[in-house]
Amino acid sequence: MSRHRFYTLNGKVYEPCPPEVAQAQWEDLSQLVLLASTISEEVSVFTIFLGIDHRTDQGGPPILFETLVVGGRWDGCYERYTSYETAETRHHQIVSEVHVTLGQDENRSE
């Protein structure tokens, strides 16, 4: 069975699309950012719609969402997901975890 590689987001539901449609959505990257949280001046968390299936095997649904931490101790850490709902939930959980870690780092420097 052939897998789709490119997707577009319609609300919270992803749909297969031709490559040129996926490429067009990358022209305005702000449309791909689903959630953005600023933790401090140095640390932010972003959850985005990737538009390309990042699954490397043939089993399971496409991996199309990613949460990325930029800055601080967790800089460059990311997780990928198969659904909008999971991405949204994990975004908020990661923001909370980074807040806790940032608070611990601030307490150590005092």
C-alpha cells in the first residue's frame, strides 16, 4: 500500500495533498505554527504542523506535528506526534516542565 507523504491541515484534521500544495503552505511559515509559548527572554516552545510525514517505517499514522524547545537547557529538544490533540497536550506539558526546570536553574544560581 502506498503512503501519502504530503499533508495540509484543515482545522485540527490533516488531509493528504499534492506536493505543490504542501510547498505553498511553507511560504507563510506562521500558518504552520500551531502554538508558541515564551518561557523567558531566552526560552520558547513551539508546536508546528510539519506538512511532511516523518514516519520512517510503514506502520501507523503519519507523524506530522512537532514540539521544539528553543534556548536554555532543553534547547533543540523536540517530540513528534501523529495528532493535533496530542501535539497540543504535549505542548502544554512541555511548557510546564520547562518552567519547572527554569525555576530550578534560577534557584541554583542564587
